[in-house]
Amino acid sequence: EKFREIRALAAQREDQEKVDMWEDAGMIRKLAKEIQTLLGTAAGHGQRYPEMQAGGGLLDVFAAAHDCAKEMASLDAKPRWRSACGKIVEASRRAEQFLQPLLWMEVFPE
């Protein structure tokens, strides 16, 4: 169910408001961390995962998170859920890095 939510949030359009994309990236990360907690494998701060295969653009990062979540939607993929969540968390951080210069400073939490 949470992977399904991630897929829905990661389906971004080029004409979508950047503030909405920022909020979606945060929610994607939150959902991936919830899955990690449920698995008992929450990642520590600073833990790095192999980068997702994504192009260099913002929409490519969201597409990579979407594709990763889509691949994890079945129980057969359960052995890879931990790694996939780590990759999705990294993708959401990368999306925020792309968005940060495009948004007003008031949007960013301190």
C-alpha cells in the first residue's frame, strides 16, 4: 500500500507547481521511512545507498522513485524492500536539492 502511495506521489508533471513537488518529495521520503520502520530496518543518518539509475533532471528523479516503487509492489520483491526504500529516500532528497533554488526561502524548514 505504501509503495502504491509513493508511485502516485512520484507521478509528477512538468507543469506542476514546484511547491507541490517539494511537498510530494517530503511525503515520499516519509512513506519510505515508514516502510523501513515496519521492516525493522530504519536507516541511520548518513547511510548511503547505491544511486538510482536516473537522468539528470528533476522529473527523472521522480520517475526513478516511481519505477522503483512500482517494482517493489509485489510480495515477491520483499527481500529488496529495504534497499528500495533507501534508494527512494535518496531520490526524494535529490528532488529537494533540485527544487530548493526554485522556491522562495520561506518554504524551507530551518
